[in-house]
Amino acid sequence: MASTSEALYRPLASVLRTLRSMRTALILLLVVGAASVAGSLVPQAPTAPAAVADLFATRPLLARVYRALGLFDVYGSWWFTLTYVLLLISLASCLVPRTRALVRGMRARPQPVRDLNGLRHFAEAVVPAAPEAVLARSRSVLRRRRFRVAATDPGLAAEKGGAREWGSLLFHWSLFLILVGAVYGKGFGLRGVATIVEGETWTEAHASYDLPPEEGRFFTERMHTGLQARLEDFDATYYPDGLPRDFVSRVEVTGADGGPSTPSEIRVNQPLSVEGLKLFQQGYGWAPVIEVRHQGRLVASGPVVFVTDTPNDQRRPWRGVIKLPSLEPQIGLAFRLLPDPLAGLAGAPMLEVRDPFLTWRAWRGDLRLTAAQSVFTLDTTGLEPWLDGGLGLGQTAELPGGIEITFRDLREYTQLLVKRDPGTGLMLVAAILLLAGLVPALASSRRRVWVRAVGADGAGTRLQVGGFALQRRAAFAEEFDDLARELSRVER
């Protein structure tokens, strides 16, 4: 039984010794960094499945190599998780003993040295004063130079530069906390896009996002807040060339507990923080209210989100789609919106709403809605072009078969980036501590000095000074000479 335990202990002890090496921690950190670069360059299946499918279609051999290496889901792969866990264990294994040793070292008194002549830096002088006065003056000088001084027999031992060790330790602990905060934030985080039309209310839930949100590995449905945001108004201002100057969403936010709503504004670079979420202003656009009836029966009604291929170019029309699978045959309507037709026809930016105009084109056939397709485009494959026309605000177009299309209203919508990252606070504190530790780690150096004062053969005291530096040894030579001269100038 003992031999079995010993056989298990030896390899485990060997692994722990390897992990306690700072070299091992650096290698693991390099691997994590390289994996992060790969995760940024290679499309990831959880966030970009279409790009992964396209890579399999265009470069199948490379895609198979990526799949074999687990590069299509780097952050969810077993090897990345194992490397990250080993990195945290390695850093903790290095830092905990180092912290304990530093605490013990700071509590202990500076140790004496028997032979000062053997030190790298040594100076000797005869001072015309009593040994007690020499040591008292030396203690004062060393403390003024920020040395930690302890009495020895027959002299003093002093050291300084402990701030360097504390700063270095604080720097590495901060790096450890940043890695922990990144795991915590990503594991329990959320990232999604929400589109809200003026006058409508959006509820924070999984199904309410435009696309399935990116949720952390440990994120659960219960972590959705359920808060509601109603877009009261959206306002955009532009430069004369049509580029957006500023756009702001004015929302009424209501918590999941149903308390009173809070009016808020969301601007570019001025997100709204509420219930652990941050709402960033990301995009905007037009949402015409279109009503479609078939033989008097309402088949489609409400604001339709329109998009543009060039969001910053206000010269281009906006496009939108309505699909009517309940009709026989099925009908797809593709729209183009000109908020200001005269400016659009002249090639000028359409910065204001003046007599908005909708052009439409109807297609008939199988819409193939069982296949994956965008809600913003109409796949006309296999469809038959039917009719087209145009509509002004408030107008109705009548199609054969009792179909009516009415342009009821024109609203704006806002697109918000919703993020939840609970590790942000921890990473912010760690980053501040990292900078706070970096300053003393770079600005200070460890020095040790010993002073010995014994009576000379004649009158006075024989003063011996020795010391060495643990860092910046070349610079210590001049510093030591200056210290020795000051100590030898002890007053009588």
C-alpha cells in the first residue's frame, strides 16, 4: 500500500515542482497568448458559423486541419481550458511561497556580516569621535536615506529596496487577478444586439435579441435580468457631407421588479449601465410602418426594420422585406425607402424626412422559409417577378387578388449592443494595482549596507562600511562612495 502511494506521489510531486517554476508559467502564458491570436484570426463556430461553413466550402483541407486542432472553438476547447487552468495553478504556486517568504523577510531584522572586507564594496576611515556617537550618527544618516536599520554587535545592519519586491509581487498578483477576471467575465458574460423601434418596448431575454446572443459557458437562463427598455425617441444629427455627428436614444427603463421607469439617454461612447448590463449605442435606421391586407383580412402590420449596405452613406436608399407565406401562392415584397426623394435623386445626403417614398416589388412562388435565410433580404431563387410600384406616406397600392399595401407611418429604430461582463470590476482593480506595483518595481533597487565602529589604537573610532546591491549594481558604486563619505564626516 505504501509503495502504491509512493508511486502516485512521485509523479504528482514532479508535476507540482514543474508548475512552481516561473519558466513554466511564462511558457503557459505564451501558449495562451498564441491561442488567443488563433481565436481572433480563425472564425469561431459559436460566433461565426457561416464563416466556418464558408471555409469548409472554399478551403476544405485547411478547414479540416483547423477542426482537428480545435481552432474553430478555441476558447471552448479542452486544451485551451487545460492550459489556462495550469497557468493559474502555476502562477499561484509561484506567488504564494514568494509572498510568504517576503513577509518573513520583512519581519526579520537585517543580518550582520562577519567579514566586511570580503564584500564587493568596502570603505574604511578613522573618525575623531567615540564609537557610540559614530553609530548614532550613522543610524540617522541611513534612516534619512530610507534604509531599514538594525543594531548588531558591534555595529549596524541596514537594507532598503523592499518596495521593489512588494511592487514586483503586486504586479504578478495583479496579472493573476486579470486572468481570473477574464475567465469570470467570459464564463458568466453576455453579448447581444437588440433593435428597438420608436414606441416599442424591448425585454432583456434570450429570445429578444436579433440573433442568439453570445453567452458564457456558465451563463444560465436565470441570469437574464428581464428589464424592459422602451424607446421613446431617437434623434440623429449629421455633418453637411452626410456623416453622422451624434445620435442618441431616449429610453424608459423598467426593472424586472416592475418598479418605476427611469428616463435615460444612450449616446455613442456614453453607454447606459443598469442591473449589471451595459447598453451601447451601436446603430440606427428607419422602420416604415407597413400594412398588408388580403381581401380585407390583415396579414401583416407593423414597423419593418430597414437596413442599408452603407450605414454612413445617407445617399443610398434603405431596403426591407415582408414575406407572406400564408398566401397562395406565397408572396415576397422587397422595398426601397427614400426618406427625402428629391435629395436622393440629386445624389445629395438624405438628412431629413421630406415626403418619404417607398418603392416595392412583388415576387411569387415558394419562399423556402424552411431554409436558413436573412430577414432583411429576399431570396428570389425560383421566384417569379410579379408587380412593382411606389407608395408615398399614407398611400395604398392595390394588387390583383384583393391585396392592398399601405404605407402608414415612418419611424426610426435604434440598435443597441448589450453586454454583461461581471469580471470588469475585478480586472479594473487589478489593472490599477498592476500599475501601482510597476512603479516601485522599476524605480527602486535593493541595497544592503553594514557599518562597524570600533575604537582605534589612538584617539577616535575606526569606521568600516561595507555593502552590495541586488539590482543595478553598476549604479550602486557611486551611491556607496557617497554614503561612505557622508558617514565618515561624523561630527565630533
